[in-house]
Amino acid sequence: MKFGMQGTVIGWQDPWAQTASELYMRTGTGQIYPSQDPPPGRQAFMEQLKQLQADFYVHHVFPGLEGQQELLADMIAYGMELCLGNEYGNINGPWEEGTNRYDITDDQIRLAAASGLLIGLLYDEPEHLQINAAQYRKDGWFPHWSSPAGEQENVAVLREALTAAVGKRDAHVRSIVSEVQVKSPSPGTYNVPLVSEQVFPVLFHAQARGGMALCPKIMKESFQSLQLATALGAAKQYNRPLWLCADLWGPDAGKWPIRTPGFPGHSPEEFASALQMGYFMSPTHLFVENVDALMQFDGCSFQQTAFGDVWQQFRQDFVPAHPLSYSHLDASADIAFIHSDDSNYGQNERPFGSLAAAMPQESQSIFHVWHLLSHRTIPAHGSCMHIPGYSFPRHRLKAAIAEEHFPLWEGALLPLAEAAANMDGAASVHPLFFPLNNVLVYDEFAAEPQLAGAKLIIAAGSSLSSGTLRAMRRRAELAGAVVIVAQWLLPEGWKQRCTFPGGGVWLPTTDFLSEETAELARPFLGRPDCWVQRFGNKEVHFHKGDQGGFTLDFELNG
């Protein structure tokens, strides 16, 4: 496992592109923020990355390529691995024709790959920008990966078009990297994956099918166990690397250093638990967004914030004390949740970014299953907090305190209103704890080996491949699995409940929230006070570390 840092976006000017830092929007907030701290020199910043024990640096490329040569020179000089990101280009342009996507140029990929230090190309929230295509680009509706021509209304065709677009880009980057490796004086092989950094738990599978590595954001506005079970399942199904982004942007406010409303939008205590939670998923890479939440530069030296203290304790003490003997690809399931990748996180419209197609009503069954599996703690109408029913304290903070008063180094006290108190002086709506019992999510193309060992198999969503359907039926008939499946996904002959001699049960349903469904699933759901994730012969148990579940306690068993 390697650990990294993503660059500054508001704290100080980018050390390699100081002037450009004040000319581009560096956050997704729709405005240019002047830097809050004096600019550090390149050497000072590189030394600080080393002090933070960063193995790699995540750098969002400036659209005009400002400072790119100097950046690469410093990465080589310090021997630090590099991941190049596309967020600034997504926000400011230029965009690839017919999309709202910025692609790092072929020449820059070649230069970085030739150094031997390039480890990935980070695509910032591609699922968000596919579905909400006008988030940054305002001159039309141009989804991130694909803009289907005509009045295409077939969701399966939209899904395949997106996967094909991802695959085309992945193949192009692979060809560039292969050319560089062949020409290298010391040829070797190393992988430079496209990395899908996501806030919404949709399109993990569709993009993994196209070749992308997966990078779920933890914290942010996610239901953590849902987010991770989905990404772990996609990584296992398609044999992809798993990166994790500990994203300090979020919904909450409290007595901790705040550079701008929502950043940091989680408490230092939650950050500490989230790092430990992410570590136990055993990803290939784990990094923090962004470094300027951890540090303040006073013009002479860097000073750690409370978040920097948390990171230091995690890297220096926690990681060495908890060596892991498993990989994220060792994840195994008691409950296999199969659902089509419908791109619906609760907005119930614009499937895969299409303005012509209607979101299949059946896609909402996915939310009903999560409600069931989480002992009814995850809402039954969406899979992240960007749905009705959530009011973010950061919005009240923005309305209450003028921009020129930030940063707030002592934090901010807010009326708690509908929010819960997790720490003194905090207004918080984002807990980490939602109970699940060894759940992995597979898409509608899951094969029978991926279902081996699952005691409960649930299938929902708008579509299911015939091969996966037959595999599920065999698990019920031959392996004693309990299978609960949406009736609309079944051929006529399989629409009746039945019990097989080996104890397997086949239950078609039109309502995953019914008492019949709950009764059959209940023996497999585990305890409502525990979230369990298994990796080989190891099980990680997470419990609430406080009354609201904003922090976690853990046990590693096996």
C-alpha cells in the first residue's frame, strides 16, 4: 500500500505555477479563490511532502501546462511517484470535443511516463460529470465520456456506450505508455491506469469494465459501507486496482481549522477513523484531498493543523502497528448484491447523462435493498447524501460568515438545528457508521465463481444478464443459497417461490421492503451495531466509536 497527498487548492499557490494559481478555478465551487498563505518554494514543499511520509503526489495539471516541466524535474530529483489529475481542466477547459472532459495531453503523458515515476492518470468525479454534465461546462450538455446521438432511450445501450468510451481512452493511454517503455534505455513494464475518483457510488462497474482503476472517496457525502462494498465488488469482479481518496471536503462544520465552508467539512476525529477504515480495505493507494487542510505556511515554514497531527499519527504509529496480510482483491461476501449499473444515486433522471432517456423506475429497487441490508439505516431513496432529507451545515456556515473572514483557524460554532452533535461545537450530518454484513456488489454480468460462498444473493435494478440469472439459480439449487430476485428480471417459468432439497430458496419479489423479503433476509444481515467486511480469512469489524457513529472502533479477527 502506498500513501499520498493531493496538492493545495486554496491554502497557497501551487509551487510550480504560482501565477496560474490565481487565474484558474482550482475548486469546484464556481469561483476563483485567492490563496490564503504566502507561497512556499518548490524545495520547501517537496521537503514537506517527504516530512508527511508521502510515497506519491497527486497533481492536477494546469490547463495551460504551467509549471509542468518544473514539477516533473522535482519529482525526479526527489524520487517521488506522480499521479496526474484532470480536475483543473474539467473545471476550466479546454475540453475534449463533444465532452466536458479534460484529457492530459499525449506529450505530457509521454514525458511523465519516461521518468518511470508516473503511476496513474486521475479522473476527478467522472460519474458526477457524466450525469450532471453542466456542472462546469456551460455552453451545452456534454457528458463526460459519451454523448449519445439522437433520442437514445435504451439504458443498456447508454451503459455500453460509456464503457466503450472508457475502453477507447484506456487503450490509447496504454499504447502511449507502451511506446515509451519500448524506447526506454532500460525497458521495463509498469502500469499507468486511468483512475476513477468518485463521490457517487454509481458507474464503478461500468467504468471498471472499460479498464479503469477504482477510487471511491471516503468521508465526503458518502454512506461509507455502501460506497466501499460497491467499489470492492467492482474491483474484484473486474480485477482492478483499488485506490482510496480520503476527501476532507464535506458537509459539516465545527471547532476545527476551516479554510472555506466545507473544507475541511469533517472533524479531525472523523478523519482519523476514516483513515483507519480505508487502511483496513487494503487498497493499493490511499491519498488525502487536499494537503492544505493538513498544513499552514507562514512564509517561513509549514505548521501542522489538527488534521496534520492526525495524519502524522496515522503514518508514524497506526500503519506500522497494523501490518496487513491481505489485499482488497481478497474481499469475499456472505451477501452478494447484484444490480445493474443504472447510474441512479437518487436523482431518478438523466441515466448516464442522457436528457432523452427516462431513468428506469426499477432502478429505485437498488435503494430499497440497501435500506434492507443496512438494518434500515441507509435511506430507501438514494445511495449518498445528495438526496432529499439532508441539510448541510456548510451551507449555513457560508451564509453566516463572509468570505473575507476565512480561514477560521479556531473553527466555527453553529446552531445545531436538525444536525447532530458529534463533538463539542460541531454541527454534523455525516457519520461513518452504517451496518452491513460482508456485502459485495456485482453488476448484471457477474459470473458464478464470484457468487461462490455467498449465503444470500439479491438481484435488483433494471436488467440482468441471462448468464448471471442462470448462475444465481444454480447457487440456489445446488449450493443452498437463499436468492431474492426482482420478479421483473425473471422469465415466466421462474417467477414462483420455491425451496430446493439442499435448503436453497428462490424468492421472486416486487417489493424489497416487504415483510416476506425482510423475514427471509434477516438471518444473514448480521448485527445492527456492527459493520463487517471479510478479506480471505480476516474479518474487519467496525463499531460506533461515539453515539452518532461519527467515529469508529475496529477489530481485526482471524
